[in-house]
Amino acid sequence: MSQQTALSVKDLKTYFYTNKRCNKAVNGVSFDIKKGSTLCIVGESGCGKSVTASTIMQLLPRLSRIEEGSITYNSDAGEIAIHELERDGAEMKRIRGSEIAMIFQDPMTALNPVYTIGFQIAESLQYHTDLNKSQIRARTIELLANMGIPSPEQRVDEYPHHYSGGMRQRAMIAMAMSCNPKILIADEPTTALDVTIQAQIFELMEKLKTENDTAIMLITHDMGVVAELADDVAVMYMGNIVEAGTVDDVLRRPRHPYTKALLESIPVLGRGRSQDIKSIRGATPDPYDRPKGCQFAPRCDFATDACNQMPAEEQLSDTHRVMCWQHEELKQNA
Ligand SMILES: Nc1ncnc2c1ncn2[C@@H]1O[C@H](COP(=O)(O)OP(=O)(O)OP(=O)(O)O)[C@@H](O)[C@H]1O
Ligand SMILES: [Mg+2]
């Protein structure tokens, strides 16, 4: 692995087993995240973004497991095969929350209702840093202040239910950032927040990235955020990455019909009100009743008979790859 790579995921498959049925939620996903860079993951609801994130954190629900593939973390002390670690083993506990931290889509996943916010942030600092008690208290208050929590000196001693939804979200972000992680996984971190707070949080993430060389995996629905923050982009559909590349490759020269459709389905800032916004027709398929070949084919304007077979992944350049039989068509269409 290159020294520049912080995290390398190879052919990862995570399946759910419920009522004797198997949901291939993540079905062969590969990507690298470089140190000090941001990979944005986009795609419609249910495509496997959060499951990919929980797999890296080894925080999968009991009914699911890593079926195949590898997750390699390039730590300062050498490469660590995350997929081989026990979910609740000492090594995984040491890494989780300190070297690899996650901002969850639902803040209550990470916050415990019976402890004060301050206690929970302090606990993480105590476990993962050498700070003494008064330094931990000061750092906790500083972290809350950084997140725009008003009167952090008082709020630090309140419980999660005293916080509004947006404040809980910010407290959890403070917790995730508290130990200057080497890898930060942020799952829709700012959906519930005002734009000014959102901008503040993205600024803190950028700071972490430049000052601490943190690699960031940012899951978002917001293409504006992608354009602003991403170095690289991966587009997911039904458990696969159907297109990936630099932000320029994917946003300016999309070669997968799904990426193109996603980009056409959002308004672009500065283009005024008369924009031609198209919704993507149809809905994502039932994961238990998948199309035979390309998963997007039934919704795709470019589909042909060839699409009855799963497309192979093609490398278009050093940085750009796509899974589509028709990608040449899109080149001409660009
Ligand atoms: N705890 C769970 N038990 C059973 N199936 C699950 C569970 N969590 C996720 N899944 C399934 O795994 C697939 C991927 O879900 P995931 O949560 O990763 O989607 P997502 O891309 O994060 O969507 P969203 O944008 O809505 O957050 C879906 O088919 C979903 O139903
Ligand atoms: Mg999700």
C-alpha cells in the first residue's frame, strides 16, 4: 500500500441475513482514501453507504457479517487488517473512536441517554489521551464551543435529552473529532443543521484534514457539499460503486448514466430558476428481487440487451473508473 493511502477497502461484501433471506447490502466495493483528503460517497437511500461505514468501524448489527474482502488501515505503526480484528476485541476498541472515528447519521446511536454529554466526551478523551482531569474538562468545553453549542460551560453537564436534535448532532461530532482521528467517517453529518452551523462544521473538518492529515469519508446527499469538499467521489448503487474518480472526473465528466441522472436531479447554484431538473425515473429495486444484470438497467435510458449481464468495472484513466457497458455513449453525450 502506498504511504499516502490511509484506508484501503478491497472487494468488500457485507450481507444481512434476516428470515433466511440474504440482502447483499454491500456487494463488492473497493476504494482507497488518501491521507489528508476527502472521499465523498453519494447515492440514493438504501444503496449501502451507511453499511459500508459501519463495516469499516466493525459496528455491524448481529444479523450481518463481512462475507468477503478486506479493509486495511495504514496506521503510524504499520498496516492493520481491520476485517481480521474481533468486533469487540481490545485492538478494535483502541482504534475505534481514537484513530478511526465516526459521525453517525443518527446521533443517538453514539450518545448514551443516561450520561451527561460532558461525561461522554470526557470518557473518550480519558480512554484515548494522556490529558489530566482538569485538562479534559477544559478540552470538552472547548470542543462544544467549537461546535457552536451556546453556554458550553453549563451545557457540558446536561443530558442528551436536554439537547435539541441539532445540538445532539453537534455534540456527537465533537466526540468524534475529540481525539484527532486519522480517519473520520462522517455519515450525513449535517443534514439536521442550519447552514451557518454546517459551514462551521465543514470548516473544522477541513482543519482536521490539513493540520492532522486526517482522511475523511463523507457520506452526503448534497452535491453542493460534494463540489465544495470532495477530492474524490464514489457513486454507489445497490451495493456497488458504479463510478468513482476525482471530483472533476465524476461531476464534470460523468460516464455512468446513474451519475448523470443524479447530477441532473439537483439544482445547480447560480444557474437560476429555469433549470431543467429531472427526477430519476422508477425506484431502487427490492434488494431481495434484484435485476439480473446491471442493477440500474430498468431505470436507464441507455440500456441495451448487453445490460442483462452485470457490467465489468472499467478503468477509464488513472483516477476514473466505471461499471457500465454504455460508458462510451455517455462520452459522446457529454
Ligand atoms: N440493521 C439492519 N438490518 C437489516 N437490514 C439492514 C440494516 N441496516 C441496513 N440494512 C439494509 O442494507 C441496505 C443498505 O442500507 P444502508 O443503511 O447502508 O443505506 P444508505 O445508503 O445508508 O441509505 P440512506 O441514504 O437512507 O442512509 C438496505 O437494503 C437496508 O435495508
Ligand atoms: Mg445511511
